Amino acid sequence: MAKPKLTHLDETGAVRMVDVSEKAVTLRRAVAQGTVVFGPEAFRLLRANKLAKGDALAVAKLAGIQGGKRTADWIPLCHTVPLTRLDVGIELESRGRLARITATAEAAWKTGVEMEALVAVSAAALALYDMAKAVDRAISIREIVLVEKSGGRSGIWRRRGRRP
């Protein structure tokens, strides 16, 4: 079996940004999810929009959008991608006292948008932690995963089984 080629290493083994100049522009789409789990009081205040710092869900959505747009600043070898869409949604689930974050990123570009969706979820989760940490420092961020992606040479991929 041939040794897989590591795309982020050059012929000498040094890190490099992948050259995408010869890749075709296609519609790229990625969906990522993650969860934030709260203690009883923090979740009650979050759901009632009574956290001292303000509207945590609005702040988290904006943080997710801002973070996803700035992915290349977070992840050193990522390309700057001209996103055409970046949505961040947050659903509160009483059972488990959790916030389920979903980010959808799209671009017509030469490289995928998986990292943008994953960073958007991560930034939104961190913002939720920040907004509620005064009430509960034991908040946990769990299972940030890619749910699906499409576009480019590898086509469509979907996570099987349980989502976070």
C-alpha cells in the first residue's frame, strides 16, 4: 500500500499551504455541529435570556459568524475563502441542559469550507461559555464535528450514526 501524500508538507517535509491554483471552482458546502452543556442555573438563565452579560444566543451567533469568516486567522494553513453564506443556529434542549450549535458554510471556490463551519461552531460555543461562566464555570463544550460536506473532487460526505 502506498504511503499517503501529506498535502501540507513540501518535498523536504516543511509545512506549507496547499497550492489550489489548478483546482476548479465549485459550489462548496459544509455543516458542522457541537454542543454546550450547562448546569441547571446557567441553563435556566440562558433560556430566560437573563444572563448578566446580555443576550447570550445573539452574541454566540455573531461570534460564530465572525469566527467562521476569520478561519484563516485561527488555523495557520487554511486559505482565505470568500464565503457566500455562513449561518449559525442554536437550539436549546431542556433534556440534557444543552445548546446545540449548527453552522452551515458555503462558497463557490477552489477549496472546501469544512474548517469555516467547524470554526464557526467553536467560536459560538466559546462565546456561550463566556456569557455564562460567571454562573457556572463547569460548562462543557462537547463533540464539535463535521456533519456533512459537498463540492469539490471528493463529492458528498455525510457523518453516519449519532450526532452531537
